[in-house]
Amino acid sequence: MLIHPKARYKPYESSSGGWGSAKSVMEILWREQALIKAPVALLKQNKPGGFACVSCAWAKPGKPHHLEFCENGAKATAWELTSLKTSPAFFQRHTVSELLQWPDYDLEQHGRLTHPLRYDRASDKYLETTWEEAYRDIGTQLRAMEPERVVFYASGRASLETSFMYQLFARAYGNNNLPDSSNMCHESTSVGLQESIGVPVGTVTLADFELTDCIFFFGQNVGSNSPRMLHPLQEARKRDVPIITFNPLRERGLERFVNPQSPAEMLGPESTVISTQYHQVAIGGDSAAVMGIAKALFEMDKAALIRGEPAVIDQGFIAEHTEGFNEFATAARSCEWNVLEARAGLSRSAMEAAATVYARSERTMFVYGMGLTQHRHGVENVQMLVNLLLLRGNIGKPGAGICPVRGHSNVQGQRTVGITEDPKKVPVDKIEALFGFHVPEKKGLCTVDACEGILDGSVHAFIGLGGNFLRAVPDTSRMEPAWQNLQLNVQIATKLNRTHLVTAEQNWLLPCLGRIEIDRQNGKAQAYSTEDSTGCIHGWWGNSEPVSEHLRSETAIIAGLALATLSGIERIDWEAWRGNYAQIRSAIGEVYPEIFHDMETRMWEPGGFHRPLPAAERNWKTPSERAQFIVPKSLNENTDVNPGPERRDVLQLMTLRSNDQFNTTIYGYEDRFRGISGTRNVVFMNRNDVVRLGFIAGDWVMLTTAVELEVIREVGPMQIVAYDIPEGCSAGYYPECNPLVPLWHHAERSKVPAAKSVPITLRKTQPRAEDLERAVPDKDQIQ
């Protein structure tokens, strides 16, 4: 197991990118023993004839850079192409109970799974098995269960081909229980945009970045979560495009950037300033900030009309294309500035400054992430951005629009081909006509529903297509004990994680090929496809030899499970499909002809092909056939957990990812941009809050959820780091802080866990021995 370096806190003074990024990449290549394999693969990453990055879903350009990968993309590649292995011999040396005590990092760092495994309760160990035994026994158990009690989860990394097969398998089995990682991040986007503009995805394409003259950022950390986006942002700044950021923390990637692919920048002292305005909005204050900008626009419009100057509000666009304007205008004008300032945590002048730049711009795009979606009113947050864009006609013209930044590499694409719990969102008639089975009419379980079913015992089996479900979901401390009551736990995975070790009655670990590995079926290499954040579909190939001859592709595994489970009445030739993925793509094209016609050819076009985006053409697929202004119910994003002004000891906590992780995968213990090294057991607090609550920086504290006090939700010990974050706000790492998020604390209508605003209290405690090994020294604290 890893001996962690001494923990320290030292403010990071350099830019994002640059030598810090290069050094971090070299460190993980060395750590994963991938110094030969990974660099060769990186030359083909996000390139024609190469493979799509296994990390984030950011767009892949038609004319790629010489090195079309970022720091985190390189880490993901090294992580997958590691020379380290977790073989059956490893499980002979370690019991599951023992492995449960290991840190998450150490579990995955041990290396790639190499053989199919089943859990043996008598020895408390995973034992090697055969694929034939695994398919037979899993199929037998599934056939004996009521279909509604089985969950089919998808993590967001699987290809379009795999995802399409997986949802057909679930529906042919008899349910729509298809929760996925989108339920935990951008479901608020899917709900909000569908209602507002008639599409569940963004309208911005990569080409729009070349034409825009203003960019707004909300709740998204580009430097750690989608660093390749820094290239178009840097190009925009070189054209003097203003970039206005709203985020509680000052993230280095949104402040300054040095392009690691530019020798001149790497060797020189200069860096590119990214944000021209940086507003540290309070946690949960985004809608109030946006409403403040809207109010300022209305005031500017009124003044312009009095002076006889051009209008600020685009009345022509509004009259022709929208509905609900008057109600929204009344709501914005009636807001009091003191209320908006209190809610947003920003001054009136800050909101007016943002509005002034917006009013001067003709082509504006709004970019946002989970800082907006993971709130109780996350859907309305998204819709408030749409409202602001509609005021100036900034949807449906080049260089303008809305741009949600998705997380996992194909999380948007798997939704496009049917991974959804709602049968109304799939072409049921085509599926039934083509494949000869009845699609269940009952709405299935989303992620929160599935968790509730596990807690109350109504869910009996869980099949996981990738991911680390038990670490990703809220209420971890309640979920793990309930998980052990499951009858069946099947995990399709590349590496060992905690979800594999919290055991049900029957547990199976089915190791799959990684995306970068060559997938040969019947001796022929197979191609895959994915959809990126901008709705562009790309074809790609694996380029590296598999780490083990015992691995099978995700597609082959699903086909094997389907053949062992289903009755055979469905007209799906699973054997043929797993032998030739072109046949799967042909079927996708038949079910979704508007998007995937001629897919076999189009997916190899430079830059891929874009799915239709009707709103980008000002074709509104809403009931009224117009874009909708939607007035939020409240500017308080978390009305059900607001402790009130008398509770001065309550802080709002937001969860964060470090610079050295992607989703639940921890690549290391370095959060370079925030200055944290060697630990993740920290809570970031405003200096004033540290003092007024009776602490000093460096104190060890327990974090406790400040609502539903009869249920103990607690994490720690955590060490206080005084940090530049708004007063009343705090931050801690995901997934370590997930136990603090009540399962019911989710976005209305989308059910996205509201992990970006959780009320907490702190109490001083003593650190454990292992905490002291990774403590931040007092001299490193900001006082």
C-alpha cells in the first residue's frame, strides 16, 4: 500500500497548465509503471484513428493539436494502461474484510483486474471463476427474480454500442430500472433545458468558441475537470473576448493558463489571464446573481430608451420566439437589490458590471457545470441561465448559446441511445417493432430511487456497468449497511473499488477491457463510438494490447449475460452483435434514424458528426413551439435546509474534486491548484468563519449535517484550512463528504443530489494516528 507523503498546505502561485501539469503527468506515468505504453497511446488520444479520452466528455476537434490531451486525460490513460495487476493471487492473500480497510486510492492503485471472480463467503475472499460459470449462475439468479427488483446501473464510460445493448437487455428483461451517473450530475440540465428550449442538451458546438464575443462561466472548474477547454478559452482571450466567472472559489484554471504545448509560453514568464471578471458568488447564490444581472439589463434598457439609444433587450427575438417574457420581466424588476445582494453574496456593482459587459456583446455563450445543477433548485438554476440568454437573443445564432459541461466521457451519449429510467424518452414503438418484445410501461428507478429501494429492501439485485456506485451516491453511511442485504451484486469493472467489497449474498466481479485496449472479436478489431459534451459523435479504436487474455469487452459481457438470462423471444442476435459491432450501430440507426443515419460512415468524419440541435436553429420543441421564460419559485436554492439567521454556527458545504482525481477515481493526493498535498482530510473555510466559530486554522473537526438531526450524518476528523471562500461557506472533497448529503436532499424534479449546498456544523475533535501522519503543519496554515 502507498506510503503517503507528508501533508502540507502551500498556496499555488503558478498558472494552470505549464510545468506543473507536465510534472504531474510524468509522476503518474512513473507510478503506474506505464512509461513505455502510455506515452505511445497519448499520441493517439482524441485523434483520428485513435481512441477517445476515457476521462471527461469535452469536445474533440476535427483538427487536433499535436498533443490532444490534458493533464487529467493523461492521468486517466496511465491509470488504464498501468502495468500493475490485481490477479487472483492477490485475493488469495487478502480477505474482503481486510481490503475494506484500505483507502480508495490504494484499492485502485493496485492495478487492473485480470480474471472473472466470485465472492466466497466461507473464506471471505474473491475466487477465480470462469466466464461460463459467471454467465450461467448470474442468469439463473436473475431469471428467478421479479424484474422490477433488479437495477441496471451505467456509469457513463461505456460506448454508444455497449449502452444501446445494455438498455435493450434491461427492457427485454422486464424493467426500465436504468439509473446512471447523469442522475447524479446533469439531470437538472436534461429537465431544465427540455422545458425551456425543447432539447435536453446544450446548443453550443466547438465552432461557436471561434465566433463568440463574450463567455460567462458558472460553477465549473475548467482547470481540473475539462482542461482541454482551456485552449479555446485562451484563443478567445487572445481576441480580447471577455470571460466573466461566477464561482465560490477562485480556481486557478479560470484565472491564468500557460499552454504546455507552446515552447514559448513554457519557457517565458507570461501567462494568459482567463477571467476578466471573477465574482465569488455565495454557495447557492447563482440564481440571485443571474436575476441581478437581468434586473440590471432591464434598468439599462429603460435608460437607453429614454436617451433614444438602441435597446438592450431584444424585443424582436422575444416577440417572435419566446413565451413568458412579461412574467419574468415583472419578477426581475420587482426584486430588491438588497435581497439579491444578500442571496448572491455579491454587491450590486458586481452584478451591474457583469450586465454591462453582457449588454455590449452580440454573441454570448454561457458555460456551466455541477455548481449549478447539484442544488435543490438546480433545474431552475439552469433555466435562469436560459432566461438571461433569451433576453438578448443569444440562443440560435453562431457564437452564442448554452454549454453544459458534462463529466464522464460518454455520459451524454448513453442517454442518447436509451439509458434512461423513463420509457417516454425512448422510441418504444421502434424498439418493439424491431426486436419483438414489449417495453415495460412503468417508469423505472433513477439513482435516488434505486438507493431508496436498496434502503427499504425492495431492490434485490444490482448490476453495475462500471463506476463505484457506493462511493458516488449520497448518504454513504446508510447505504453501505443496506447494500449487504442485496441478493445479487454484479460489477463490470477494470479495477477494484469499494463497491466490490461491500458484499451482498452473491457477488461477481467481471473484468472488462479498457477503452484504450484493442477489442478483437472473431479475430477482428472492433470500433466504438461516443458522444461528447457538444453533441458530436465520434468513432474510435483501441490501440494497446489488453492487460490480460482473460478480459472480455463490455459488449461481450452484456451479450453473455443476456443470452444466459432472457427467454429468447426478443429478436436480437446477441452472438452476432458481440462479434460485429457494426451490426449494433446499424440497429442504433434504425431506432434513432434522425440522429444516427449513415452512422458507420459519418462517425469517421473529421471531428465526428453532430446530432441535430433544433434549438440552435431556433426550432423550439416545446409544447408551445417557443422558448420559455420560466420564473423561479425562489432565489433561495435550498429552502428545505435553510437553518435560519439565528443559526450562526451553520455553514453551507459544497463538495469538490481535486486536481488529482476524476469522479470517484483518486489518482493521487495532490490538489496542486488549491495548494493541498498529501491529504484529502481537509475542510476549506473562510478566515473570518474560522475565528468567529472559535477555531484556529489547523484544528481537527468533525463535520455534521445540520438538518434531520435524529439521523447522524458525520465525517471526520477533518483539518481546517483557512481559504479564500465566501463567508458562511465551506468546502470538502467528494466522495469523502458524501455521507453528509441526505438522500432526500436532491434537486426538485431531476433528483440530482444537492451536494453543492449542504448545511453543516463543526465541532473540535482529536485526530487519529493516521490523520496525524497526513496533517497539515501549523506553519503552512493561512491565519
